[in-house]
Amino acid sequence: MDKVLHAASTESKDLTSHLLAKLKHWKWWLLVVLNIFFLLVGQTVATLLARFYYDQGGNSKWLSTLVQTALFPLLYIFFIFFPTTTTSSFSSPSPNTISGPSTRKLALIYTALGLLIAANNLMYSYGLLYLPVSTYSLICASQLAFNAIFSYFINSQKFTPLIFNSVVLLSFSSALLGLDKDSSGDSSTIPRGKFILGFILTVGASASFSLILSLMQLTFEKVLKKETFAVVLEMQIYTAFVASCAAVVGLFASGEWKQLADEYEGFLKGKASYVATVVGVGVAWQVASVGVVGLIFVVSSLFSNTISTLALPVIPVFAVIFFHDKMDGVKVMAMLIAIWGFLSYLYQNYVDDSAAKRAVREEEGESFDTSVP
């Protein structure tokens, strides 16, 4: 009788563990999908509004840089939904917990990342101003190649055939958009000097963006060593604060702040539209940043970068809706190739997830067999 009860108790514990593992699995996928949604929607809206800002008379590169991070206080709203994880990484650890990184170490890391983000945002602002959107998108696709290099050396990221296929397809997708637009001569109205400067700065921005993603992932794994969404938000808040301070300094040091009143008065769509555009860009970038850092946290920097690149061929679809751009066959093909590349990467994650679950089931089965006398 005792053996039967022992076997029943063991089986019940195994079933409970299996159900908990299954629940954790669904939570992980839900978090991945949610962050993908944040990233794609935020980046698409931010890019469209930033282009709208320049088209309607805006010209301040430092303002464009500032709004990409200035609304970081909005991220505190997320702490309402995660009230049990609001302990700051800068707080002193409890005597009963493992000592975390020192305040000085975290401050140095967040300051360095924040300054890198500010420089990255400024380079992107120049690139979007001096390059046609198509050429800008084509160069931005190079961030996947940079990310592959940084992820390999910094994060020990392994490449599988499916991941390589995804990277190649997403790069080809953006390249198709660039070749289609460049063949129409859109860049002929841009002075050659500014075109070259925009090209160089966009390449630099793509490289620095990939470096930032890899460094963030390394910080999560080696320094913070925490798996809470609050830690993700803290990193975004502190680095955005540093980046915003750097952008404010640049705005006043460059003298561009003197031009803002003229921009406000002369915006083609009106003053209210000017305010709405600037604020909208800021809000959209904060939504996108949650998705970027969230995907680094739950998957990897390479996956986050891949999803970010997916938005590049998606943007023309919304440009057709809101700006009445022409949707030709090349754009449709680029979008289909991007979706193919995205599904290829997603399938690799499905294969890895299935293999992990199979290993867990085999381990549980062996444990169950040896537990019953």
C-alpha cells in the first residue's frame, strides 16, 4: 500500500512539474510575440513620422536625436503591471540574497551604453535626412552582418543554416527596395557631399546599433544575471536618460535650439501637427525600444536585430496607405522575401524549443522510472 501511495505521489508531482513547465513555455512565447509587436509597430510609426517631420519643414538633427529617447519616463507605466518587480538594480542587496553588481559598475555600464545610443541616434538622424528612404533602408540592412560579427565574438552566438538563410533573405529584401528606388534617380536631388556623409554615418549607425544590442545581451548575462521584465525596463530607462542628456547638450551646443521656433511657426501642416509629430515620434520610439530590449532579454540580440530589419520592407506598405506611395512589384517581392526570412528564423526557434522540450520529457521519464521501487 505504501508503495502504491508513493508511486501516486511521485506521479502527481511529475504531472505538476510538467504543467508548470508547459505554462512557462506559453508565457515565454507570449512575451516574444508581444515584444515583436512592440518593435514592429513602434519602429514603423517612428520612421514614418520622422520622414514626415523632415518633409514638412523640420531640419533639426539634434531634436530628432532627442525625441528618440526623451520620453523614457513613459516606461514607468509598465511598472504598474509588474508591481512585484520594481526593486531597482541600484538598490542595496538584501543580506539573504546574492550580492549583485555594484552601483558604480552599473552606473559606468549604463552611462557608456547611453552615450553610444545618443551617438547612434544622431547618425541615424543624419542618414534619414541626407539619404532617400530606400537607400537608407538598404544600408540599415547591413546591421545584420555587423550583428553576426558582434554576436559571434561577444555573445558566442551560433549560426545554423536556417538562421543564415533568414539573415540573407532579410538583407536581400531591403536591397531590393534600395535598388528599386535608386534606379528612379531619387538621390539626384541630394548634394554629393551630403549623400556621402549620410552614407558613411548610416553605416556607422548600423554598426553601433548592432554593438549596442550585443553589449546589452552581455550585460544581462554576465552582470545583471536577473530574469525579470523590470530589469529590462531599468536598463532602457537609465540608458535613455543618459542619451537624452547628451542630446540636450548637443542641441544647445550646436545652436539648433535657436531654429526650433522658426520650425514650429513654419511647419507646413501647422503648429498642432508639428507638436503631434514630434511627440508621436518620441512615443513610438519608446514602444519600439521596449520591444528591442525585451527580445534581447528573452531570445538574443541577433533575433532582436532580425525582427528590427523585418520592419524595413514593411514600412512601404504603410507608406502606400498614409502617403499614397506607389506599391510596385519589386516592393511586393521584397515584402514576401522578408516574411520568408522571418518565418525561417522563427522555425529555427521552434526547432530548438521542440528539442528542449523533448529533452525535458526524456529526463522526466527517466526520473519517474527510477523513483518507483
